[in-house]
Amino acid sequence: MKKADLEKRIKALARSHAAEWSYLGGTKHDKYSLNGTIIMIPRHREIGESLAAKILKDCYRALDDMDD
């Protein structure tokens, strides 16, 4: 999966849940905050499908914690 596609998907997910999605910086990984949960995304153009699925799972978990 392309990194840009993954970021767009997470941004749309955050928007649909009215969650905050912000860039925090980083060196070897881009660091984002999704409603206070830190999400790390490697700085590669292509991200393996299993890693992309794990990152999305972390995002869904962060949004589920928001609903509780």
C-alpha cells in the first residue's frame, strides 16, 4: 500500500469519527496523534500490507477507546 493512500484512509476515518488527526513530526517514522494515541508510520513510499493492516487496527482501537 502506498504511504499516501494509508494516510488518506486514516484521515478520512478520523474525519468520519470526528476525531483529531495531527502530525507530530519524527525522524525515521512519521508520528501522528489520533485523539491522543500515537500512531507511527514508517517513511517509506510503500508499506507492506500486513504493516498497513496493523496500523489501521491501531487506529480503529484508538477510535473505539474514544467511544467508551
